[in-house]
Amino acid sequence: MPRPPVTTPPAGEGSRRSSTPRGSSTPPDFGPPDAAEVARVTALLGRPPRGRFVVVVRDSAGEPAVLRNAPLLEDGTPMPT
């Protein structure tokens, strides 16, 4: 089944993007995501996420489209690229 296209609504019109403004130096909240979000990202990746993350863009169906990863894994090693 094809995925719906990624859409970006105009600012202020129901945007589901991160609340961190573009160009802001404020880091995103890398608090623990809920279990349902971790399960959905695991299914999309085909493996569990390796570190903390926040969903910054969702597609038109509300599915995660872009993740922002914390720069370090829980053990302090850099996030692999």
C-alpha cells in the first residue's frame, strides 16, 4: 500500500510540525515518546529506534515522516549516521 504524500500546511493552519521555530537554538524536547509512537516508529524502521527521538514532521495521515534524533545514545556514544 503506498504511503500518503508528505504535506506541510501553512504556518498557523493546523501544522503538525515541531513547535521549535526554524533557526531556533532551542533544542527539541527529547523526552520519552509514548509507547504507541515507539511502536509505530519501530514498524516503520523495521527495527527499534536506537536513541531518543522526537517526530518533527508527520504525513497527511498523521504518521511519522521525519524524526530528529538526540545527538548521543543512552551510553554517551554519538548517534550513528
